[in-house]
Amino acid sequence: MAGTNGKQKTVRDMILSLALIGLAAGFIYLLVPHDDHAPDIQRVDYRVELLTARRAASYPVAAPQGLPSTWKATSVRFQGENGDRWHLGYQTPDGQYVQVEQSTQKRADFIDDASQGASATKTTEKIGDRTWTHYTGGRYRALVMDGATASTTVVAGTASFTELTKMAAALKMS
């Protein structure tokens, strides 16, 4: 009977060890802060960069006017080298991303890069006095402005075509 008692002790010790490990893991879990909401993205003021880009670029630089304050500018940059590339990023009211991209780079390469690999569809849309082609299939949806020869303008992002259209309609070129 001595052998049975030893086996019971081993099983009991194993169960106690597992319980102790479970309690320690639970305690550590409670100590670690859990914040499931998305971080608050800071609004950026892009006026200085916009003025700089409009002076330096060889094309009319696009920026939105009249968007509601619920649209938050989150990123801006102008790179004078490599095709006078202008970028302005926004967070939409529902947390999606929209960017305005312009450049004098080779059109096909620039569209592929700015749209994250999206491809042209047969859908075009008249927004204001400009015609835009829809692009889909990549990470982003995109609208590409037709007819411009000095530069290529792309409005792209994770947002719906409705929100991309709102951005394209708000763009003023100067």
C-alpha cells in the first residue's frame, strides 16, 4: 500500500503546482493594463508645409478646403527630390485613413505606390469639374485624377469610395 500513497502524493503535488501557476498567471494578468481603444492620433497643422510645397512644386498642389472638423489631418510631407512628392494624410470621422498624394514621378509607378498596388477599374466619376478613375484590389481603394499632365493626383486609403469622393471634392489646387 505504500506505493499507492506515493502516487497520490505526486498527483496532488502536480495539481497544487498547476493551481499555484494559474493563480500567479491570473495575478500578473490583472496587473498588466488593458486598453482596448485605439490610440488618439494627434492632429497636425500642415499650413507651413503646404505653403512650402506650393512654392517649390512644379505643379498646382492639392489640399482640401471646407472639410468638417471631424476630419483630422494626421501626416504631411513634401519631398522636393524624386518627383516633387506631396503627401497629406487624414483620419476620417469613422477612423479610416485617406491620403492625398501628388508627384511628377512616372504615372504608373506613382499610382501603384500611392494606391498600395490597386488596379484601375472601368468606373470613372465626375467630381466637381474633374474626372477620377476608381482603383481597387490593393490594400487601399483609390481615386486617380484624369487629364493632368504636369503631375499625378491620387486620393487613396482604407476609407470607402464615398469618403474618398468627399476628399476629392474638397481639393483645391494652387
